[in-house]
Amino acid sequence: MFSDTEIKFRKNEQLIISRSKGVIIFSSKNAMNDFQKFYPDHNCNLRLLRFATSLPTYKHLDIIVVKEKYGILGTYFMSPNQFWKHKNHIVILEAISALKEYNLNFQVVFTGSENDHRNKDYFQTLKDYVELNGIQKWTKFLGFISRADQLSLMDNAAAIIQPSLFEGWSTVVEDTKALSQFIILSDIEVHREQIDKNCIFFSTNSSNELTSIMKTVLENGVSRQSIDYSNNVTSFGKSILEVLN
């Protein structure tokens, strides 16, 4: 997913950091473990700081109006990710393609930057897949939208889908937790570390598993357990003080 030049640059930067005597802050235990695996002889001090999200006001928005604004019809899933290759959007498109045969009424709404300087053709390959497989009816690419609109759409979605191959500590997952929303996400270690309520995992590259889960959600809905996210925010604040000390 990176050029040889960028890989070399990144590894060199990491090596310099590992030889420093400073403090390195990691957003997840998973990322810290990776660092220790690749740089076992590091000289720096490692600290863990799992961030919490802060949501702006969005409840004043009428979801009917927001949906009309973006041409969203009926029930929909939401995948609010940048269009970077490791975000693994293709597995969602494959699942949509498989769901065509069931004639279900739904859409998947994608938001986020459509540019990736590391893989300039990535977004176009997704659009090509949509056209080639005739799934335009079920797919909505919105690009960047306002934060309030995004949260309103996330809160009212059938579920959030987070299919990433790799994350440090996912903002999408934190937003979902803060909303007490349900999320369908790839089964990677950091996701397991980050969330254990209102969620279901699928094998990272298994569009068949994702198809089955999406079909079940569309037919039966989900049960959203209320989460007191203020505890996460308080814990984040305490962690900042611990890191600074």
C-alpha cells in the first residue's frame, strides 16, 4: 500500500524515534506491541493514551431533511472513512453486490476524503467496481460533509460498518461508542481492544460474512445498548495527566 521510497522513509523515521530517549505515546496497546516487536532494542519510554471523541451538537437536525439533502432513501448503513486503501471499502462493495439477489431495500452511505496520495487510483477503482457490478442503486458516495450531518446520519443508520485492515485507534469506533450506535467491524486486534458492546465482528476479508450480517440486520434490526460515554472521556483526561507526569 506504500511505495518503496515511502516505506524506507517511514522505517528510517521510526528507527530514529526508537533510538531517542524521549517519550512515545501510543493510541492503543496493539500499536505499542507492534512497536516493541519491530524495535525491541528501543531506548525510549512508551506511554498509552487511548483517546476519546468529543461530539458537537447535532440533535437539532431533522434526519428526514438530512437524508433528503443527500438523496438517501429508506434504510441505510453508514461507512464514514477516508478513502484510503487500508480502509478496505471493497469488502463492503462485494457484500452489496451479493445482497442484490435478495432485492432488499437499503443503501450504504460512504463519507470521507476521496483522495489518497499513496494510491491515487484507489477511489476510481471503487467507482469502477460499482458500475461494473451494477450496484449504483445501493451505493452513495458523499465525500466530505459537515460533522453535524455526518453524526446525524451515523446515529440514524441501521448500523455503522468499519472494515479496516489496520487502525491505530479508530475515530469511527469512538464516535460509534459515543452515539451508543451498533457497529459491524473487521476482526482485527485493535478493534477487539477498542469495543465490546453494540458490535459484531467479521473476518477481515470475508465479504460472505459481511453479507450475512448485513442481511440479518436489514431483516431483524439491532438492539442498541446505551453506553455512558462520559466514563471514556473522564478516563481519557486522567490518562493525559498520567502521560504528562
